[in-house]
Amino acid sequence: MTMLLYTLAPLTAALIGGVTTAYRPPGEQLRSVIQHFAGGVVFAAAAVELLPDIVHANAMLPTMIGSALGIAAMLALQYAERRLQGPVGLVTAASVDVLIDGLVLGLSFLHGAKQGLLMTIALSVEILFLGLSVASSIEGQSKARVIGTTMGVAAALPAGAAVSLALVDLPQATLSAFYAFGLIALLYLVTEELLVEAHEVEDRAFMPAAFFIGFVLLIYLEEIL
């Protein structure tokens, strides 16, 4: 139940992204800064919370299977997004991303409350970006539709978190496969979504700096919690 309550933070971030875009869309440079910052935070969460669990589990075969499935899922998602194109493709891809994020959040809480809190923070920043992206893709529609679509995508997060509850009694080796799957998904999001889109505008020095600020801040939070 505590885990599901924590999903309210990312849902609130998605709402902020949707409402902001519906009423006052952010400029390209501000969006790029947010994307860089979110990329740094998510990258740090993957490195700090998921990678150590995978390394220390000493479960090579499950890790390789989970990684392979993660790569296959992300490539399939990329293919589907290109085939569908336009707002439909983006909304579909974002919904799957958020569903996997929910699963990763649930896995973090299985490991511990501290890990779950850090992942909640990271995913809240990421889903703020997704909220901005989804809302921007249907900009020009009614404000209610923009906000409603954004929240519909965000609703996949608690659904993914609920799925993780079924994994609580699995052996550690099997959980390693899910951790590897989540690690691949998060790294894909940073390298192929957040940073690619962030570089569609002309770079300023403060933009890449935002990536490292996000990275260092999450590492610092991990140390003080």
C-alpha cells in the first residue's frame, strides 16, 4: 500500500506537465534543460539502485535473459512508435515507458524503502518530462483533452507498480532478471528518448550542465538518506 501511495508523486508531476503545456507551453530551451536534468537523475537512479543489485546477485544467466528481453522490448517499442507515428505513436510509447517505470518503482520498494524513495524522485522528474512531451504532441486540442491524455498515460505507473507485488516471493536470481530488464529500459529512455530530443535545439553550456547537476543531486540524496 505504501508503494502505491508513493506513485502519487509521479502522477502529480505528470499533471503539472500536462497543465503547464495546456495553459503555458515551456520554450524549447527550458524543455531541453528539463530533459537534460531528468536524464541525469534517471541515469543516476539506474546506476545507484539497479546496477548494484544486478552485480551483487551473482546471477549471470537470469541477468543476461532479463537484459536480452529488455533490449528486445525497447527495440519493439521503437519500431511501434515509428510505425504509428504522430501523437498516437508517442502516446503509445509513453504509456509503455510509464508502465515499465511503475514496475521498476515496485522492484525498488521490494529492495527497501530508501531505494523506493530515490526511484520515486527520479521517476517523478522523468514523468514530468513525459507529461510535457505527451501534452505537446496534442497541443491545439482542448485543454481538458490535453490534461486528460497526459493523466491517462501516467495512470500506467500505478498499474506497473501493482504488477511488481506479484514478484515479492520470487527468488533473488529471478528478481535479477527483472532488475536487468528495468536497467535496460531506463538507460534506453535516457539515451534514445530524453537526450536525443534534448539535442534537437541548439546547445547552450547550461543544458549539458543540467544533466550532471541531476546526476550529482541524486547521488547526494542517496548518501544523506
